[in-house]
Amino acid sequence: MSTANDRDPAALLAAASVLLLAGGRGTFRRLLAQLLAMAGGYDQALRVLTQVDEAQALLGDEPGLQRTAALREQVQASAAGGDGKAG
């Protein structure tokens, strides 16, 4: 059985696009960013989170912006070699 860690980030993006088209909500996009980061696609994950930020800003979704900011910090810490968890 394959896991997110042994799949290509582009393949994860293609698979998750079905969810994005079906829902297109920030929750799905944050999940996609998490999957991409788990597969080592940190740059792709950060691009997805930028899209989420833009949509949430347009909607005035302050709680969503805060959740996305927290996830961005985790992805950036993972990309830098940290575990992404607050101490």
C-alpha cells in the first residue's frame, strides 16, 4: 500500500483536484497543502496556501486566515528541517 510519502507531489495535486472542484473550500485546500508538504512539495504547498489566503481575505474569513497562517508556519518549519510543531 502506498502512502503520501512515496507519491509524487504532482500526482497528489492531480488527485486532490477532484476535491477542489467538488468543494473548493479552504478546508480542502488546506488538506491539499498538508498532503503536498508531507510528500516534500513544500513550494507547492505554500502556493496552495497563498490561494487559500486570497480567497479567505476576499470572504473576510478571519478564523480561516488564522488557521491557514498556522499551517503555513508548520509547512515552513518542515521545509527548513524542523518538525513543524510548536515547542
